[in-house]
Amino acid sequence: MLLSLANAVGSSQDDSVQFYFQGTPNGNYEPRAPYNKDFCAIYYSALPYRRKFVRKPGVINASPSIKPYTDSRRIEQLGEVAEVLKVDTRLIGTFGYSRIVFRAVLIPALKSFREILSSELERTIFDLNSLVSKLDSAELDDYKILDGKRESILKRLEELLEQEIDVRIGETDRCLFLSALEYMYSKDKHYDEKSAALAFLVHVSLILAPSDISSFKKLESIVDGTKVVLANYAYKEDFDWSQRTHRFQIDGISQSEIVRRHETPIKIEWSNLSSGLQALVEQFSLIDEAIGKAAAQGRFSILLLIDEGDAYLHLDWQRRYFSMLNKFLGGLKRKHNLHSLQLIMATHSPLLAADIPGELVTSLDSSSSINSFAAPLEEVIAGAFGSNSLGEFAAGKINEIYKRAQAGKTTGEDRNVVEVIGDVAIKSALRRSFQE
């Protein structure tokens, strides 16, 4: 529905939806036609699956794209929004490696070579290959046991590789090279990480094989770039090289831009942002950017359409969502000197509906009035959403037990289920039915 509204704003030929402006020079209400140049609809949806958005004048899609935002302006916007929301956050650089570099890159490389120069590594690789051949012909019960053994061997290989590499090049270079290898692997077709892995294993004298010098040089250049960044913008005391992942503080957006110029596995992000808060900050920054674009076009009357803006948020963030959004939009109205900023939201959250006066809440499935503001969630679910606060599975179980109680056919399992019911009234009613 909200997307249809947005598309209607940009369709001068579309008579299915008519917009009116209040308080115009010629009267209280007027159609939108004389004010099209000042009017803009901004659509935002957090949902990954949404109808195709048609680009039209006076309509801006603020929804997140599939590709992540990594430019310095986006990082700066996230920081600005976090500050408005009073979130204690700092710009940090993170890098490191995980078991992926072992299981997807190094161990497959080792399995393809017979001349492994570490006897213990060679024995463990042999054990892994032997186990894999057994898995191909194993029965289901045997498979579970063998799979557990396989996991133990893989973990042992990770430990052995770290130990062998530490002995040969030290903890610092071990971390930097493995981080670079995992970075190359994550870039998919941009790099030949298999050749780089073989060249690295030759470099640290773990296998005897012809080496691809160009692949190693590429790997080494990523490591050298990381060393340059750390030497200039981090402190040695920040790092415990026995660990796999590392973080260091970055002093401002300008420094982050310099760091990004080097090809490294370093990711730049804001600290103390949970996934829910990250989603909120990202959402608000995209809305801010879209309103800024509208204002730059001379459009100062904004209709903001937010479709499921609370999607994927933890319940507590849903509870706080409208309050935070209301304060943030008030700041945006002043920031961009807007004439008007009207908000329409679509949601399936009773927590959100309970935060808004009933006269501003409309159920698309009912024409009856709704008393949602500060109402108990059970009443909001029933009134605004026409549903029940009790889950269908639980309700079915309760009804089944009650029917059996009426027929005098309850079981011990029925009584156990009743004892774990959280609603005191329902539990008491069922207990009484057992005694009747």
C-alpha cells in the first residue's frame, strides 16, 4: 500500500489517489496539483522482498540496497545518527581471520600435496583423508560418530598450522598473512586465493612444491599495506598477536579515508552497535540522506512512508522505535528547513501500535475505531490486528485438554502441560475442570 502511495505521488496522470494540502493560501484544503514542485514522497522499507520501485519525479526510494555501504560519507552519517540517538560509539578498524581460512583455503591446499614438510601435519592430513573415505560408505549412526571425529581432526589441524607458522615467521606475521588470505578468499573471483595459499605454504616451508611468485607477491602486498596502516594509525599495545581478531581506534573520518586507500583486510565500523541498533542507525541515516536530496531539489513538503521499519528489531528496540523516530524526524525537519513532514507507517507490531493514539491508527481489515494508545498488548492485538495474543499451538493444546477433562479422559501428560501454562487464570480453570 505504501509503495502504491509513493508511486501515485510521482504519477501526474494517476487519478486513483488524490492528495490534499491543508492551510493553503486559497483555502483549508486543496488538491496537490499546484504544489507538485514542493512535494516529495520518500519510501523506506527494511524488508528484503518488496515490489519494484519505479523512479519518478518527486519520489525517492530510501530503502537499503543489497550492496553494503562502505564509503566515508556513509560512515560519517552513521556516526552523526548515533550521536543524535546518544549512543556511545567510536570509529574502529577491525581485522583478523577465522577457521574459514583453514577449512576453505589452507587445509584443501595441504590435502592436494604429498610432500608436507611437517611430519605431524602429514600424519593428521592422512587421518583426515582416511576418515573422509570412510564417510562415503558409512551408515547413518556411524556417520554421526565419524563426523565428530572429523571435526576433532580439523580443529587439530588448525592448532598445528598456527603453531608451525608461528615457529617459522612469528605471531604477528602469522596473523597478518592469514588475515590477508581470508580477505582474498572473501573477494571470490577477484583473487586466486588457492595459488596464494600454496605460495604461502611454500614460503613458510610447510610443503615442497613449485611456487607462484606473482600470487605470493599479491598476498605480500596486502600484508605490507596492513603493516603501513598499523604503523601509522595504531599502537603496538593495542594488539595481542596470540589472538585471531584485532581492533584499533581510528581518529575521525579523514583518517578512515586514508586507511581505506590501502588494500587491506581492515574493516572500518562503529563500535558498540548491536545488530538492532546498527539497523536503526542505518535506517535513520538513509532517511536523512533522502530528505536532504528532496530539500536540495527544492521540495520542502515531505510525505515519509516507512514500511515495516521495525522489522527484525528486538522487542525492546520495537518498544523504543517510535519515540526515537519522532525525536529524530523533529531534528530533520529543523535541519533541512522543511515546511511539513508527514509520516505514514505500516507495521505488524502491537508494541508500535500501542505507542500511537488510536485516532492515528488504522486497521486495513476493519473500519471500527481502535483504542491503542498505552493499551495492554492483548487489547491492541485484538483491536488493531484482529488476532489473539495466545499462540495457535498453545490454544489448540488448551482446548484439547479441556475437552478431555470434560469427558473425564485426561492423562498425566495433560496435567504436566497445565502446570507449565503461564497464564494463571487459564491454569486455574483447567485445574478446576480436572476436579469436576
